[in-house]
Amino acid sequence: MIRYRRYRAFIAFTVIAIFATYYFIGHGSIDLPSAIGAGSLKQAGLDAAAAAGEKAQAGLDALKPEEPTKEDILGVLPPLPTTEAALATTPVVAEAPKPSTEKVAATSSAAAATQSLSQSTPQDAAALIPVHELDDMSEVGEGRVEIPAIHPGEVSAPAIHWSKQPEHFPIATTIQLPTGSPKAIPRIQHKFKKESSADKADREEKLKVIENAVSHAWEGYRSRAWMKDEVRPVSGGSRDPFCGWAATLVDALDTLWIVGLKDEFDEAVEAVGKIDFTTSQRKDIPLFETTIRYLGGMLSAYDLSGGKHKVLLDKAVELAEVLMGAFDTPNRMPVTFYRWMPTFASQPHRAGTHVVLAEIGSLSVEFTRLAQLTKEPKYYDAIDRITDAFLEWQNASGSNATLIPGLFPVHIDASGCEKPAQIKSHYSHPAGKGGDVAVGDGKPVVPQRPVTQGQGTRTGASTEKDGSSQPANAGGSRMGASGAGVSKIIGWDEPLTEGDLDNKKSNTVALTKEGTSDPELNKKIVGWNKNLKEGDLDSAQAKAAALAHSKANDDLVKRQLGDLENQKEKADEAVFQKETQAKMHTLQKEVCIPRGLASGNSGGSDTFTIGGMADSLYEYFPKQYLLLGGLEDKYKTLYEQSIDAVTKHLLFRPMTPQNADILFAGEYNAHTPSKEGAVEGALKPEGAHLTCFAGGMYAMGAKIFGREDDLDLGAKLTEGCVWAYNATNTGIMPEHFLVSACKDEKNCKWNETKYWEELDPYAESRTQVNLANPLGTNRGAPQVGKRDLDGPAATIAHAPAPAVPNSVPELDIYPDQAESHEYVPPTPPTHEEFVLARISEERLPTGMTRLLSRKYILRPEAIESVFYMYRITGDPHWREAGWQMFQAVHKYTYATYGASAIDDVTKNVPGQEDSEESFWLAETLKYFYLLFSQEDVVSLDEWVLNTEAHPFRRPDAEAAVAEPARVGTTA
């Protein structure tokens, strides 16, 4: 029986622990202040060109490591967080304002924009920055990060606000916007004829249905999630994945204007004026998502409304000033997940080494339009440097070129640093008596021996000048706890001589020394930043060997060993240890060797695609060309070289039952070629919703740059996505899938045998199993009891009378055993059975070989290309295809408060996931609407749309900027 009294203390502790865990999980982790104090790097503003170098150098000097203190050696508890840091993760709650129909005067303070600083890039000085002392080197983040809701009873804390920080890496000159009259760019849109009365009535009827869908989605957001990022369209809740700045509201501004919902537009503009972009409950800002949704949304609404709502431009400038801090890096490549709070923003940063391509390369259109509207060139300067970096990389040759010339890998190193040579892990190491040799991964094994107090060890004893050893735990030892179980090596606290790395010869010697292959280990070992002088290694070896031999006899006595064989082993190991430590000293202070953009992978392979993680980079090359009026030819160069490579290496024709003449853009996994100029790797024949924008890009590029063959490619790419919509039970395309690629694009007839082989690539191995077992099973010898050996007749019911009087009957001491039930595996299915089962159980659309993601999350890319194809060709086929798509999407995604993502497009009745991203109103419904509006509404010859479908006015447009864009309600 359990006695409560015996366990009450344990139960009480458990209850307290559970509540404490729940409390801290709800509040998030505490942010500790940076190791470099926020105030230590504050700098006074300096005049641009004259003082830029001094200011940059001051920022670098502040990064120099200080001499370790006693607290550094012994290890200290983390300091209590500052008020600012402590509040960093405390939810900040402001009651969402109720929608109001009152009109407020637009804020007219355009002076909210701060003046641009003249800035300079000190390349030589920046090269000496210790990489481990700059944040964001391994930059990671997520575009969508849900901000936790406030629990009842929780007290909201004062909000932390962003404040402008002095730049650590200013630039001397600012790149100016191109000047001059826009070039004559060929017409993009088809010249449409006047429609008939019947066609007009049919078009307007469909247009009204789409307009109602926009109104329904907007009203759901307005009534259930006002001033939140997104509405939950099924439950009526809300969510804040994008900093809590009313993402849907800002993203939908231009859609409201285009559709003609003027009252709703005015109400939303008033609400934008109440958004505070200087504070958020989220600790980092996703630069890409924030730029395309928020900055793009406000600038587009400002453009479309003829510049009459000044508050939109003011708030765009407010946000842009926050984002500009992300560009304050040594090479001016931005930090894509920017920690905006002053505690972190005040520290120097460097761009990441594993950055998503699209996130750093898809900022140009928005910042360029902001520069054009504000006449402030620093916004253009910020993105133009990124463009120049990509152009330089695209034109690189030899080892600096990408594995597919013209294209860029999905992950890039934007840090601007090339790491020096690293210590290799295959040094010769003496084999110990007990088999102490290198393990399979090539790393040397360090023998583990018991350590007693006062006993010298390889990791703890220091060698003094007199050759004596110091106990590892003695006072004043150079080994101290810098963390849990982390020791510091001999000589770690010797300072680096000023100027050691400035001398070119010394720097070269240092960089050619090999260092550890583990950067994280390097960071933990203090004192690795000393250059190894000539002869030091020999001296170190001699001292280590002398130490080992002088201590050998003592060690033998203590360990009671009976031979001297360990003496040589000990000396060799000591020399090995000292050699490794000496090499680690050389590169402990990691040095940045300046370079341009590079691959973010170090394994000699890269992934290339125009789909997710890369798409909008290539999309923005022709769009930026249009936005600059054709005055910058480098965007044409970047586009044409990349699109030629895409056509050659990524496009393929899938095998379909209809023998459809369509194309998809796959993913190419390339590796280092065996000879220069070759491209080696494998194409992954995939289809993806994110890639469906490519058809529209090809078609528009064909018109802009006179590449007429690309118009046909654009049509085939768009038809590929239309085919994928029609292939499923719902009439909606899956998010991601694989198909069977034809080797010859011109000879691509349906081959069911080949298709089945791709569905069942291991059929032959199962056939071999069946051939080896023609009966279908392998049961072995029958399991029988010993009385079964002679058959049923041998069985007797009773024992016979004993032959000898008074004898005991013979007992059966081996009773019958139960018949064995040995597991017999089922017969492997035949090739036909396997394929038919896969098709049925996985609900595979015919022609697709695997569904990698069955979802539909309201994505716009397919209808985007359909819209472009209609506006460019004038073919009514595209309107028909678009209407079928709208009907299917509307049928399965319609929800009480908007439209919901669905879980599986192959189901007859998909499940709704209660999620509606802001691009449903910003892009998907907008493209559907523009497909059926009059063709001069947001004409492609007057407007350029960003990757979030926000229209920006082209400088070569005939209409004046002061004129509002035409509303597309009716003719």
C-alpha cells in the first residue's frame, strides 16, 4: 500500500516543476545581452567621405578581444538580463483597435525619413575582423514565426522600440539612381480588340463572382482579425507570424483599390497610420517577407492612389529605416533575419554563410521604388551592391564560378569571407598498446587515463620555463573552466602582438598553417590567435618529450606498471598533443580573407532551381530592368545569362497520358566537374507550385528583350501547371510532386511500361524472391509431435497392462509439444499488384510518380502565369483555363471567414487547415480579378508587379504619377 506521507515531498516538487515549466515555456527564453556591451560600440556621427575610414576602423578596433580576467578563467554565471533584454520576450499586448468608418487626414510628415549617412566600406580593415566576433555568421531563421498569444491574467510589459544606431561600416560614396530618359522598351501587352456584348456580359458576371470572393475574405479579416497578421478562416481566430504588423491589411491595400472597394481602402489606410514598425513581439525581422509584403504593399497602394495618401509613404520610410540596419555589414550584404532590438542592433554584424538565395536577391524592386519616390539614393545603393555582387559572381571563371555557369545555388555564403586553411584530421598518431589508433572517421583517439589530484595530465598540466609541471587544479593554473567541461590550452592568455596580421608576410605564413576543422571548437579555445614563429614547434616538441620522459618513472610508480614501454608512447603522444595545440594557436583568431559571393555548401555540390528558395531572384532581373526604364543593362545581362542556363539544364518535358506538349522546370543537383567547363550532376524531375511563375517570366522576358522563342517556352511551362491542376480529383495542383521525364523532348509518347517501372523500381528484386520460392512460401519441414511419426494408427488411447507383475508402467517423459506457429512472410506482390496498389492507396494522378506534398495553401503562382499569358498573347484559352482553376479553388477552400488551405488535393473531400496567408488577398484573388478585368487595368506597359503582385508605376508610363490608377470594377 502506498503511503502518501512518504511521497508528499516528491509530489509537491513535481507539481511545482510542472507549473514552472509551463510558465517559462509560455514566456519564452530570456535573451541575454551581447558579450560586447551595447554602449561600447556607440560612435559619433561623422562626415561621410572624409571620416568614413576612421569610423569604420573605430568599429573594427572595438572588436579586438580584451585580455581575459580572473572571471573569464574561472567562469562566471551569466549576468542578470538588462531591463531591455529581460523584456525582449515578454509579450507586448495592445488591444486591437476596432474598425472604424471615420476618415482621418493622412499624415503629411514625409520628413520622418532620416537623412542618409555617407557611408564607406573599409575592405582592408574589415578583413581583420575576427569572424567569431560578428553575429549572424550561421544565419538561420524562419519567415513565419508565430507570436505566442497572451494568456489570461498575464501582464503586458512596456514595448521595446527600435532606435537608429551609428553605422559600423559606413560607405564613402552612395550609388545614385540611373538618370536620363527611359529607353524605348517593346510593348508587352497584346493589342486587344473591342469585345462583343455577349463576351462582355460573360466576363463581368465572372468578375463579379471574384469581387465577391475578395469582399468575403476582407470582411472575414476585418471582423475577426483586425490589425492582426492573418485570420483563421475556419475558426475565426487570428495569428501573427510576420511581426504582428497587420500583414493581411497592408498586403491587401492595392487589391482593395483595384477591385473598387474604396471605403474599405480608406479605412485600411487609416489603420496603417497606427502601425508602429519600431516595435514587435518578434525578436527578428524576416527581411525578405517584410520587404515584399509590407514595404511593397504600402508603396503600391501609394502609387495606385496617385500619391494622395502621404501616410503610406511615411510609414514605408519608417519601416525602411528599420530594415536598413540589416545592410550595415563589412561587405554591405544584408542580414536576412535582422535582430532589430537596440541590444543587438548596436553590435556589428556580418551576413550569413548559408543564406537562402531568394531572400538576399529579391529586395531590389521595392527599395528601388522607394528611392524613386523619396529621391533618397541610399535605398537604391543598398540593393545595387547586391546586384553587383551577383553580376561579379556570374561572370567569374575557374574555381570562383558556380557549378552551373549563369545560375546561382539555393544556399550562398554572403559573409564576404573565405576561411583560411583548416587543421586536417589525419595526422599520424602513435598506436597505443591497447589499440589506441585513429578511429574510422580519421580523428585521432586521445587516450583516457584516470586523473588524481596533483597528477600532471596532457590536458591539464602546463610546462613552465624550468620544465616543471603544474597540477591541473592548482591555484594560478592556466586551465580554468570556461564552460561545462571545457578547458583552455597552454598559452591561451598570451596577447596577440599588435600588427601581427597586418604584415603581409606574417599573415601569409599564419594562413598557410593548418588549423582545427571545427570552428566551434576554435571559438571555445582561447589563445589560438598567436602566430607560430619559426622553430617554436621544434621547441614545443622537445619540451613535451622531455616532460613526458622526466615524468615517466613517477607515473610508473603511481600506476604500478612493471615495464617502461609506455615511456615512448607517452612522449610521442605529448609531442602530438603539443603539435596540434600549436597549429590551433595559429588560427584561433579566425581571419577574414575578403571575397565575393560564394556557395553556401562546402561539400563540392550545389542545388540549382528556379523554384522555392530561388524563384524571385530571377524574376526580379527583368522587372528591375523595367522599373529603371531600361537604363541599367546589367539586369538584362543577368537575366539572359541565367535564363539560357535554366533552359539548358532545368527545363524538361514530362511523359503524360495525353502526350501533352508541356514543360516543367526541375531541380538540378550538381557536383564538382571532373573537367573544366563540364556540368555534372542529376536533374530531379519535379513539379512545384512555386515554380509555376516561370511561364509568365519567360513570356514577359521574351517581349522585353526580343527573345521570341521564349514566348513558346513560357506557354508550355504555364500549360504544365494547368495540366497539374486538371490531373487531381479536386482540380487543384499539388504543392510538390515528381513526374517521369522524357529523354527526348520531341519524342515523348506515353509509355505505360516505363511509367510502371518508375512507380515500382524494385520489381526485379521481388521477382528473384518469387523464383527462388515457386510455391510462394518457405515453410521448411512440417512440425509434428513424436506420436505423429507413424500416422494416426499408432495412436493409442490407453496404456497396455504391464508385462511383468508389479512393474510400473513406462511414463512418457516427453509430452507432446504444441504444433509450432512459425511466421511465414506473405508472398511478395507481383509488379502489377504493386503498381495498382500504389496508384490506388496513394491516389496518384496518372503521370505523377510521387506526391511530395499534397497540400494547396492558396498559392498564386499558377494563376499568375495564366494572367501574364493572357495579357501578352490575348488568347482567350487562358481565361477559360483560369476560370476552371478559380471554380475548383473556390469550391474546396471557401470558409466561413475567408478561404482556407487544404491538406490533400487528391481527396474527394479535402480537410481545411484553418490557415489563410496574406497572399490570398494580395496575389491569388488579385490575379484572378485582373484576368477578367478590362485589359487596361494595371496594364503591363505601365506597371511592374513585384513578387507579391504589388504594382509599381514604371517611369516610362504615359500617365502622370499624380493620376490614380484606373479601378477595374466595370467597363
